[in-house]
Amino acid sequence: MNREISPAKQFWQLVATIAIIVYTVIPLLWIVNMSLKPTADRADGKFWAHHPTLENYELIFAGGAKDLFLPALLNSVLVTMIATLIAVILATFCAYAIARLDFPGKRLILGTALTVSFFPVISLVTPLFDLWRRIHLFDTIPGLILPYLVLTLPLSIWTLSAFFQQIPWEMEQAAQVDGATSWEAFRKVIVPLAAPGVFTTAIIAFFTAWNDFVFAISLTSDNARTVPAALAFFTGASQFESPTGAICAAGVVVTIPVVVLVLIFQRRIVSGLTSGAVKG
């Protein structure tokens, strides 16, 4: 049954959409403009950079802030990619078992995964900090990947289980009738069909790990520090100068991978989100 939207409703939907876009884009434009402003123009009160310069980007890539920013950027890429890969692989197997197998406690596992994904991160920092210091995981890459799995794995399991439940059971049975083993049917039939959901889950897990600040600032000191934590240690040329321009430049740089991933995988993300919401 098709329901036509009245012109008045379409108009207000357009107005609301434009308002949301403007509300979202203005802070991003402000950060970009601040990253292009020279030091003398940062407090001029003007939104646009009338004398744009790349000195802030030179500062974080070749200047005094490079020793802090570049290692942190490498750590962010390494930790986020490894945590996302492990989370998606483990969540794929776990979600498949939850969707396909009937065993006691299945609903409890899903409920626990959802509860853990909403658990306050700050409440885990103190015990993890003490434990990590005792077992020598503090300020290490593995010591940061493990907490990131706590953030990404429960949400990945919950998301992927919904996609696997949409795949007809008969397709896997047909592959097994044709001679495929359970592993081959899973790898060659189920996983390709669930690819939109896997991509969507991977993007969500990547964003969650990439933007984390609490674990990064609490469980690292110098060697494994990521960009969100490193930004807190930026300093100006003197004690009287705020490092606003360098922070904005670093913020623009770390936002680029997120934008690129969304643009590249936009169709898969939309397809994954919509297919997981359709029943039948």
C-alpha cells in the first residue's frame, strides 16, 4: 500500500533535512578554517580564513608537533585496524552460531552483548589500569587492542546476528545437498550474502575504535598513544599560546579516513542497514 506524501509535508521534511545538514557541517567548516588560519588571525573573530596558510599542517607533519602526532597516527591506524579485523571475524562466527543454532542461553548471550555495548567505559578504566600495570600491558599495542574489543565485539555480534537471521536457511541446505561441507557452505554462500552486513559492522567497529579517547588516554603513556589522546598533549609555541590551530589541523587529518571510508563504502553501508531492518 503506497502512501503519497503531501507537498506540505515534503516541504517541512526538506527544511528539517537542510537544518540538520547545516547544524552538522558548520562545526566541520569551523575546524577546517581554524586549521588554515595563521597564528595572528586565530582571535580575529571571523569565521573564514582570509589569509589561509598550511603552517598548522606543516607543524604536525614536519614541525615541532610531528614527534607527537605521527607516531600517534600510526598507532591509531594499527590499533584500529587490528581491533576491527578481530572483532568482525569473531563476531561473524558468533553471530552465525546464534542465528543458525538452537541452544540454551542464546537470548541471554544477545542480551548480554547489548548490555555490555552500553556499559559505561569510564567504569572500566580504573580496574584495567591497575591490571594492565601488573601484567605489563600498560602502554602497549595489545593492551589497547583488548579494551577496544570490549567496545566493538558486543555491538558487532548484535548487528551481525540480525543479518544472518535474514538469510534463508534453505540456501545453505541446498549447498550442502550439492556436496559442500558446512564450512564451505558458510564461506562460499553465507558470508557473501552477508557481505553488506559485514561491511556495515566493520565500519561501525572502526569508527568506535578510531574515536575512542577514554581508553587511549588512560591505558597509554607514550609508546602506544593514539591521536585522540595525543591531541590533549599538544602545546603552543609558548605557555601563553594555545595550540588551537595544530589541534584543528590534526582533527581534519584524522577525519579524512572516516570520510573516505564512508564515501567508498556508502552503497554497502546503506544496503547493509536497510537489509538488516527488513523481515522475511
